[in-house]
Amino acid sequence: MNTKASRNAVASGTGAEEKMPHYLRPCEAARYVGHSVSTLAKLRMRHMREQGPAFIKRGGVVLYRRSDLDDWLDSFTVQ
């Protein structure tokens, strides 16, 4: 099983990627990537943004695209 597929299976708990929403709130995103909500909040701070995953902020609501979280996690792959 590839890395993305295994992450999706773990995050959804069923193995069905379609059941997981495309946009995730911080608590869902934290669970998906295996970090705390606090860690993701710190990575959203201006001086830390380059180190964290891309996110969307609209009207005070923070959302993460599942594909951006996958890309961010894949950037840590060690060959």
C-alpha cells in the first residue's frame, strides 16, 4: 500500500477515501497528519508558515485541503 493510500485508510478508519471530506478543519487535519491541533496552529503563524502545510483562511475559518496535507507529508519522505 502506498503512503497516501495508507494515510487515507488510517484517517478515514474504513479505507474508503471517498468518505473523507476534501476540506478538513484543524482538528480533523491534525488527526490526519498525526500532529496536535496546537502544532498546526503554531505552523500557521507568520514566521512558521513556510514549514507547515498550506491552508485556507476565510472569514476566520481555517481549512486544509487533503491534497495539500498529503503533499506536505510527502515532502518529508527520506529516500
